[in-house]
Amino acid sequence: MNVLALITQGDAVTGLVAVLLLLMSVASWVVIVWKAWLLKRAVGDVARSTAVFWQSASIEEAQPKVAAFDREALVLPLIAATRHPAGGTLASAGDRSQQLTRVLRDALHGVLHKLQYGQVLLATVGSTAPFVGLLGTVWGIYHALTGIAAAGQITIDKVSGPVGEALIMTAAGLAVAIPAVLAYNVFGRHIGRIEADLEGFAYDLRELLAAAGPGGRAAEHSKEPVDAGARVL
């Protein structure tokens, strides 16, 4: 008994559950393949981009060098955010260190949102797919028992076939959920590593630019790290 036969022989609810599990599987695998490719590039790009930045003589010299390595645009937004804000606005209020804290925190939010895109889908599929499959199983067993009651007699061949078909839904739900859960955990580890590297770079960048304040005076550094509030759950 295959899945196609289960869908064709079942009622509308069984077919709907099977189609929903198929869509969840396709969506999660698309995200898994895409994020695996993105994070593989991002891990190396962030390390190379930050290294070439600190080896440059100035920010102006560093930007084109970083652009050559930062293919996913994870480091460049942090560098671009450090440009002086327009005068006469709230963005320019406070000393240089406070300004940098605000703009770098906002830039980190945007970068981390890009890194974590798709994680919610994987978590949703991983947590709900088993229950969707269980719904199909319960519905299939209910109809199997209803058919047996209508037949008036119970034999192994009449029980094993319908119940086996229903249990396929449970297996299908697990087959959809397990890859999504594994991918979510593996990607979360890589995202955490990249996030820590970016937060460290942003903090160092703020300290560097705040020290080179107006008139060459070193600005008083805030002890609060720039990543405060930047972590996206």
C-alpha cells in the first residue's frame, strides 16, 4: 500500500492532511537547502571581511575590500551605519559613542533578521507536522472502525489494511518533522556563531570610531555593549 493509494482511497480529510504534509515538506526542504548554502558562505565571509577590514589603513580603504568578500552583505551594513548622521536631527543627538551605539544596534537587527529568516518556518514544521500526521491517523482509524462496524464482522484482513493505511500518516508526519528539527538546531548553532562575530566586530568598531571623536579627543566609552537588545529570538 503506497501513499498515492492512501490519498485516492481516503476521503477529503485524509487527502487534505496528505497534501498539507507534502507542502510542509517541500517548504522546509527549500529553506534547508537555501539556508545551508547561505550559512556556509556567511561563516567564511564574515571571518574574511572582518580580517581584511582591520588590515586596512582607513575605513574608506576598507569598504571596497570588504565588499569583495562580504557576498551576503553582513558586514558592510555595519560599516555603512557609522557614517555621521545629518545635523539637527535626533539621530545626531548625544556624543559620538551614543550615536554609534544606536546606528550599529539598528544595523545588527537588520543583519540578524536576514540570518534568521526561515527559522520560524522550520520550527513550525518541526513542531506541528507530527500532530498533523496524527490527525490523519486518528481520522483514518475512525473510518476503519466505522467500516468494520458496518460490515458486521471483524477479520484480520479487514482490520490490518485500513489501520495500516491510517498509520502511514503518523510516519509521514515524523518524516516531515525530523529533518526540519535537525536543520533548525544545526542552523541555530551556526547563526549564533556568526552573530557573536558580528556583535564583537560592531563593538570594536564603535570603540574605534568613538575614540577618534571630533578634535581627535577620545570619547568616553559606554560600558554597555552595542548588541544590547540586538538578539532576535
